[in-house]
Amino acid sequence: MRTPRTMIITPIRYQNKPMGVIVFYSLNGVIKISDVESHLFSNLSSFLGAAITNGKNFASKDGSATK
């Protein structure tokens, strides 16, 4: 595997509590991340936390997680 040139590691959060991490990286070259892009990654990680939690809640209420 090639060496990452730019890496962003951000926590996946739900209600401001961490539940995992997501890593974005570039292999082609160094990329300068703007404040807007940094905010986008933060919002994306919050959205993923909500989506994961909603999926777990749906599966447990549906009973499909135990089948």
C-alpha cells in the first residue's frame, strides 16, 4: 500500500458521544483542507453516527437483528 499524503481522522459521534472513527486520506499528494471542508467532515461524522444508531434501533425493534 502506498503512503498516505494527507490524512484526516475524525470521530463518528452521536449526541456528542464518540462511537467510532472514520479516516479519509489521499495517496496522490498533499491536500490543504479548508475550514469549510473540515466542517463538512465533522458534519458527515455526526450524520454517520445518527445513521448507525437509527439502524441499530430499527433492527432491535424489528427483531431482525436476532433472526
